[in-house]
Amino acid sequence: MPALVETYAQFPFTLVDGCGARVRDENGNEYWDLYGGHAVALLGHAHPGVAQAVREQCERLTFYSNAAPLAIRERAAERLCGFAPDGLDRVFFCNSGAEANENALKLAIQQTGRRRIAALHGGFHGRTLLALSATANEKLREPFRDLLCPALHLPPNDIDALSGIDDSIAAVIIEPIQSMAGVVELRADFLQALRRRCDESGARLIYDEIQTGMGRLGRPFAAGEHGVLPDMLTLAKGIANGIPMGAVLMNDTVADNVAIGDLGTTFGGGPVPCAALLAVLEAIAKDGLLQQAARFGESTRKKLVVGPVREVTGRGCLIGLRVATTARPVQQQLLKRGFITGTSGDPSVLRLLPPINTPAEAVDELAAALHDLGETTDATLAEPAGV
């Protein structure tokens, strides 16, 4: 029996190394990594700036807990808050997206004294208990139903449904673009109405930007767009380009009501992930990666409605390809042609979550591969064991 618990569906190859937006398997086959390990490889693989920052920090101080002040932690906090829109000026570091969402929801419940939360159908926020309460996947929720926080789930982009947010709701947590749901973008008027309703009801508004943040959309964050600023914003995935890290950005009203002992984490804000985060932010600024991510998204819209693809959704480096048949057979055929893509909760949508510095040639080569697949793909092909 294998030592690893078999709980993950996997791609049919073993990776050994990578460089930039390319990875290589044990047989020497190379792939365009247009999935980025679930959107984690924000700057791609073996990024020299991140590798150097991590190596140098490990040689100085690999770890110390939050019991001791660290200059690198302070710098990371200042730089991250400087990258965020004005008004989200304080940060709590943790280790993962689920932990970031869990802590944001805890703060909202603690500070409002309320016991219900709200989220959207199609949303995915993690598997810890409060995060799972907000997650709309019934298969994941059912075994723990009696342990979950009471949650109201609303349809995306339905302004009338926002009337259900009342003075019993502690927080509303949403993804500005619902990635797992099939790259569903929330409209400006819906987000504006949601902000007004949260203000009227006293609920905290939380933006889950674990996948949309850190420049992936061609802007630092979705927060601040359309004049909408949440009370809290959660981050993880690519924040440290593969070094585990999460964060909760918050406004002064939330932060000023956090007392010593209200939040805790052993590894959060460790010096190595902080060094990686600083290197990521430096590369985004120095290499013009916001602009590059935006160009990637524009290129996909122009070039990828080809072969089985009927529609391109999303922005920047968070893209959905809606296909004429089902997505998994298309994903399998693309794997054979050297492209790693992801599926989603929508069986007709492939997801692209590539590094934000992916070169333009990747889109051209993907367009050619999709063209080669033709108008239809044989849905009877064995589906891959991948995600």
C-alpha cells in the first residue's frame, strides 16, 4: 500500500522540475503549466528572485514565532498593505486560504455578536468549519452539517436576493470572480448593491481573493474596483509563490477591535514566507506583471474561441473556456499535446490559472492545439484522473 493517503485525483504523470510557466515530467516531456498548481505558482516555477530570497532568509533565520518581533515580517506587512487599495491597511498573516477565511469569519462573528453568515451559490471558501459553512458544495458539507455555522446562500448577481441579508448576518463572504464555479464574474451593480446592503444591515463584507488577488486579474486586487471596498480581504495561493502563506487584510474598524489573543497561528508570518512575499511584490512591480497579466486575458479572448471553445470568461490570468461538449475530454487531449489546464464545478468549463508572467506564445500554442482538436471532442474518451 502507498504511504500517501489516496485522497487526491491526480494527473497521469510525475513532475520533476519546472522553469517559468513550463514544467517537465519524469520522462522528459514538457508542458505549459496553465493551471499553476491550483493558482499557486503566481510567478511560475523556480523563479530566481523568490528562490534567492528564500535561500538567503533560510541562511539567516529560518523561523521564529510571532512571540518575537521580526523586521522582515513588518516589511512584508507594510509592502502588502501598500499594494492593497487604501482602506485595507492592516494585515494578519496565517498559512492558507481556508485559515484566512476562517479567521475573517471568526472576527466578524466575534465583533458583531451574530451567529449567521452569508455567501453565494457556487462559492468555494475552504474546508475548515466556518469556511465550509460558507462553501456551497453540498457533497463536502453533508458529513459535517450538524457542526456548521448557519449560513444563507444567495444566487450570484441577484440584487433582489440581497434583501435576505438582515441584522442576524455577521458577514457576507464572496469571490469577486467565482473560480471553482466555472469562472463566474460578479457584476458591478451587484457588488455595489451588496456593499450598500452590508452597510445597512451591519454585516461585514469579506472579499475572498485567494484566487483573484495578487495581480492575477491585471490589477492588484478586485477590491476597490467599481468603488467597492470590503471590510476584510483574504489571500493565499500565489501570495508567496508556493511557500505556504495566507493573510487577512482588514480596515481599521476591524483591526482596532482585535485584542491580544483573539487570533493565533504558529507558522503564520514566518520569516521565510515573508521573504518570498517581498520577492513576489518586487517582481510584480519591477517586471510590469500587472500589465502582462492583463494582456494575457485580452489575448485569450481574441484567440481562444477556436475548436471546441465557444466562450471565454474571466480576466487576466483567471480564465474560463466554455466548450461545446464536456471539459474533461478536452483537458485530456490538451494534456497529450503538452498543456496543463484545470476543470471546474461546471462540467463545460476549463480553467486557466497560469503564472502572471506567462509569455504570449503560450496562448498562440494553445490556440493551435484547440484548433487541432476541431469543432468537437469525443466525449467517450476516458476521462483523466486529474483535477
